[in-house]
Amino acid sequence: MIDLLSGLDFTAAEAGFAGAVLALAAFVRGYSGFGFSAVLVAGLTFLIEPVAAVPLAIVFEVVASVFQAPSIWREVRWRDFWVLLASAVVGNPIGVALLTRADGDVLRSVTFAVLLVLSLAMLVSHRGRLVSTPVLLFTVGIVAGVVNGATALSGLVLVLAISFTTIAVAEMRATLIVYFFASNAVVIGLLAVDGSIAGSLWNRVTVGLPLLAVGIFVGSKVFRRSTPESLRRGTLGLLIAVSAVGLVRMLAL
């Protein structure tokens, strides 16, 4: 255990801060099914570079999906999942290429800004609903795949887009949890081939597993006790908060 802690590359204070950020991100994931990477990356960039925070968030996303799978399996929209996964195979490699070659801060700032504006608009007026079709989901999935590989923020993009459709919140949450597992597993492989996964990452994941599990458990309990309308408004409020904090953080760098 001492060897694991020494391999975190954090001071005691930094490790405590990182643990608090992870616990908050895990609660958000348990409640909404998304937002984990946005919260974790925004918080950890106070301590490490985004190029190190993004792979860490993606690995945690895969583990989080494994934790949540038993409780959401029956609510997954499997046709939508396969469409999103196929589009992720197209979009993720493009995003990984952008992560290693473009300015990650600029990419994240633009993503946060667009999400903030659209989320605010949806919170004020949410009258229009689109029917979910394979073409619509595939298009959204490609965009989300690019964003995922470059910034690990695909969840925010997908939630915002799917919120415009007739898909129920619980079904959206369940489908995204399974999608994150498959999509991010692909990204981990791409990052490993690209050499973007460092040895300290696995130490950080191992030490963070208990906090991840507890946060997801508590967040899931809160979700199950919420009404559909409170879930919708809570989801949009979370999108706005995460996007605003993320944008401020990126502009302050």
C-alpha cells in the first residue's frame, strides 16, 4: 500500500484534494450516468496536465460502468447503444489524434462554452422533442466520439443531444453507462498504442477504486429516489454547472 501511495506522484495534500474530486465525480456519475470525466478532469488539472488527466478519467469511466452495469442492464436501449458504439469507432481515433496534436485547452474551452449556452437554452425552454432515429444517433455519436478521444467530455455532448429526443431519462442514463464502457475501452487501447498511458496512472486507479465505488453507490441511491422532472432539471443543472466551472477553469489556465 505504501508503494502504491508513493507511486501517485502527489503530496499528501494533493492526494487529499484529488480524492475529494474523485468522490464528487463518482457521485455525479452514480446520479446522472454522465459528467464524471468533466468533473474529474476539471479538478485534476489543478494538479496535473490535461494530457495526463484525460487518460485517467477514461480508465475510471470503464471501471465505473462495470460497477453500475447490474443495476441498469434492463433499462438499456440496445439498438441505440450499437448505433452509438459504431459511431464511436469512427470518431474516437480522430479525437485521440487531436489530443496528441492540437491544443487540448482550446478544445475543452470550446466544448464547455457550446455546452453551457445550449444547456441554458434548454433549461429555459424545453418544448421541442425529436424522435430518436439511427441516423440522428449516428451523427451525434461521431461528434461525441471525436470529443471523447480529445477531451473525455463525450458524456456532456451525448446527454445534451439526447435530451432533445423522446428517450426517457432512466433509459438515457442506462444506455450511456454501457456506451461509456465500450467506447472508452476502445480509447484506452488507442491511448496505449499512442504511448499516452503512464505507469503512475494504474497506481492512481488502484488507490481511487474505493472512493469511486462509494461515490457511485450514493449517487445511484439519490437517482432512484428522484422524480422524472427533477431528474431532467437536475441533469440540465449539472450540465450547466460542470460546463461553467470547466470553462472558467480552462480560461484561468
